[in-house]
Amino acid sequence: MFDRDFLHGTTRSGNVYKLEGPSAVSVAADAVWRQWCTKNSVESWTDVTCEWLSNAVCGEIEQSTRDDESEHNGSAS
């Protein structure tokens, strides 16, 4: 379950994770996500970040994604 107001999620086992700090894209987290999808036979998925978070946060995430892609492609923004 995810609480939008307090930006924390609770897992089925009861662990609570809180989103803190500026939005960013993590290459390491992406690798873990893709590994989990492979292990669990996930063939497709949809990023619902913008549907769950405010537009301001969503805009920051989109900019971070563009910046990250530019760094990997060797182009400047």
C-alpha cells in the first residue's frame, strides 16, 4: 500500500519505506528492477509514478530521466 500524502509504502510483510530527498533515476535500482522482472517472468510493466505522485514531483522525475539518458548517450542538454 502506498500513502501519497506521506510518501511511504508498506509491503505485505509490514516493512515501511519512505520516499525522501529529491527525485532521481538510479541505474542500480533499474538493474535490480529488471533482474526482479526476469526472475518473476514479468513480460511488460507500466510506470505509474505520475499517476501516484503530484505533477511537481512527476516533472522532476521526467527531467531526471532526460538528464540520465543524455549522460548515457554522451549528449549535452
